[in-house]
Amino acid sequence: MNSILISILLGCFGLIIGYVIAVVVNNLKVNKAEKKAEDLINKANKEIEKSKRDAAIQLKEDQHKAKMELDKEIREKKAEAKAAEDRLMQRESNIDKRDELIQKRESTLDEREEKLNARLAEIQDEKSKVEEIKNEQLDLLEKISGFNREKAREQVMKQVREAMNKEIAEYMHEREDEAKLEADKNARELIVSSMQRYAADIANDQTVTVVGLPNEEMKGRLIGREGRNIRTIEAVTGVDLIIDDTPEAVVLSSFDPLRREIARVTLDTLIKDGRIHPTRIEEVYDKVCKDMKNEIIQYGQDAIFELGLTKFDAELIELVGKLHFRTSYGQNVLDHSIEVGRLSGLIAGELGEDVVLAKRAGLLHDIGKAIDHEIEGSHVDIGVEIAKKHHENDTVINAIASHHGDIAVTSVISTIVAIADALSASRPGARNDSLENYIKRLEQLEEVGNNIEGVDKAYALQAGRELRVIVKPEEVDDMEVHKIAREVKEKIEENMKYPGTIKITVVRETRVQEEAK
């Protein structure tokens, strides 16, 4: 029991002591915190005081710095103002000097003007005196020479006109020679280049065709009983069948190549078949005519394909093919047209023109010859109508209409086609000509030269390619020779039709002869 009491008392005593200790410890913590807070407050106050001192110092430094900058700016402004003032003073001084110089110059000019006026008056007086002396001398010259002023002026003007005419003629001659040299050179290069790039074989068509026979007996069979077969052949084909002593051959004669070709194929077919009588002849002829139409179309298509052209009506293709069976002076018209088309394309390419259009115009330029033997009119007019009917380009129509010079050209391509046509026709051997036409052309050429005033004789040389004109030296001087040459050229171009070109040579010669005895 006592032990329990003692334990209780000790427990209570321990609690009291613990409480006391807790209170003491708490008081110590409170005192320490208060002391720490007081230290913090003191430290903060010190820092505040230091910040105030630093701010005051910085403020004083900024004020001092601003004052220094303001002073510096004020000094710079004063220096600028001083410099501007100095410049103004200098400019004012310069203006004053310039005013002085201007015043001096004005005074000098016034003096010079006075002197010039005085000199001008003197010159006017001297001029009046010179005019009087000149008039006196002119009157004296008139008395001495016997010419008044008007006559003398006319004489001088006449001499001047003669001198100027001679000088102008010489100048024109020089410029014309230069232009001819340059034009001939360029044209020659262009034409030669085109001809070199296209060269076709020349083949002249004749008016007869020889058909070979397997034996001499076939001649009798072709003639038939009482000549019925040969009469039928000639009637249906429209050609003359010539059977002579030529061994194993008969001759078909006609100026129409298409008829001759149809007759040749008909005869070949009959000879191979062996059945020769009037009915069979007509059957074979009808069949050959149908086949020939297809062949004509093929000729036209080949020509168009060869030139690289497109968009042709079927009727126009057939007309082009028919040109294969037409001739002009012995020259195959289709070959000629293809050649003109190629040459036109080459020349157009060199000149920067439309090559395809030039080829088309060249191919169709003689299209009227395909049917000119069937309807009335020249091949030019017929060709124009055909081109209009098939809605060809206006340039192509003009090329057809103007390639013989019937109307004026309206485009460069028309001129190109005319040149190509002349080139193709004038190639050596390209065309045949009759003796009668040849002699007539030479006579006409000489007549053109002989009808010119001042011409003594005119001679056609080199098969009409050159005209030699001899003038009367006592009536024609050297300058008029050029005038006569041009006049002859213009009359030939105006009045004659000829292939190629004609060279005109005018000769003026003076001969003096003496005989020593």
C-alpha cells in the first residue's frame, strides 16, 4: 500500500517537474525568437539606411553626368551656330565680290556694245560702198561682154545644169553598178543554192510512142480484115497507129500524151491476150480507161507526197495527176510543177517565207493545163478558177494568176513562184522550141534594139540570150549609153515573152583611120 502511494507521489512529482521544465524551455525559446527578430529588424534598418545613402549618391552622380552632357551639347550648339555664322559671313562676302564683278562686266559689255555699234555702222558704210563698186563693175562687165545680167545668169545656169546632169548620170551609173553587183551576187547565191539542193533529170516527152511486137505476124492481126481492127483502135483511142517497115514495132502518134498512154496500154493488153477484134478492142479500151483514172490519182498523190503537202480535194488530186500526161514545149508539166514547187520551197526557206505555202503555189501554178484542152480559156484563167473552186489561199491564187506577168503580184511568194517557173523552164534542155518560134523571137529581139533612137545596129547572139546594140558615136555620148541600155531592157520586158534572162550589151566605138602614102 505504501509502495503504491509512493509511486503515485513520484508520478505527480515527475509531472510537476516536467511541466516546470517545459515552461522554462518555452520561455527560453520565446526570448531567443524575440532577440532574433530584434536582430533582423536592426539589420533591415541598417540595410535601408545604406540603400538610402547609395540612392542619394547615385542621384548626385546622375545629376552631375546630366549636367556634363547638357554643358557639352550647349558647347556643340554654340560651335555649330558659330560655324553657320562664319559661313553666312563668307557667303555674304562672296556675294559682295560677285556683285562687284557683275558691275564691272556690265560696264565692260556696255563699252563693247558701243564699240560694236560703231563698228557695225562702219561695216554698213563699207558694204554700201562695196555694193556701189560691185554694181559699177557689173555694168562695166556687161558693156565689155555684151551680156546683160539675165543672159549671163541663163548662160551660167545652163552650164551648171549640164555639169549637174553629167554628175547625176555618173552618180546613178555608179550606184546602179553597185546595186547590180550586190543584187546579182545575192540572187546568184540564192538561186545556185536552191538549184544545188534540187536537181532533177531532164526528160522531154515526144509526140510518138513505139510499141514492140512479138513478131511480124502481129502487124497483120492489128490491121485486121480490111483494116477493121486498126480503124477501131484509132477511133476509140484517138491516136494514129503507124505501121511501117520498122521490124517488130508499131508507132502511136498523138500530141496528147494521155491518149498515147491509153493506146499503148490497150495495145500491150491486146497483144498479150491475142484476141484482137473490134469488140475486144472496145472492152480492153474501157477497162484501161478506168485503170488509167486510178493511175492518174496515184500520180497526183505521189506528187503531193513528194512535196510534203496535205489537204487536197480528191478532184484537185486527179487534176494534179493529169498534169503527168500534159507537155509544154516537150517538158512534162507534172515534173515541171513538182520542180517549181521544190524550187519555190527552197527559195522561200532562204528568204524566211512560208515554205509549205510556196510549195503549194509552185505545184498548182500550171494546174489549168490539166484541162485547158477541154474548155475555152488560157491555162492561167482556168487555173485561177480551179483554185477558187477548191478554196485555195489567196496567195496561191495570185501566184497562179501572176506567174506569167498577167497581173501584179501581191506577195513575195508569187514572185518566188514566177522565178522558180523561169528557172525550171530555162534549164538547158528542159524545153524544145520550134525553129519558126526561135527565128521569130530573134527577129523581134533585134527589132526592139533597132527601134531605139541613136542605135546603128542590133544583133541577137547566143540563141537569143544576148542582144548586142551598137550605137552611133556621133549622136550618143558615154552617159547616154546607160540610158539606152535601160530603155532596151524595159521594152524587152514589156513587149516580149521569153524563158530565162537576156543580156543587153550596148557598144559605143569611135574609129579614126589615116593612110600614110
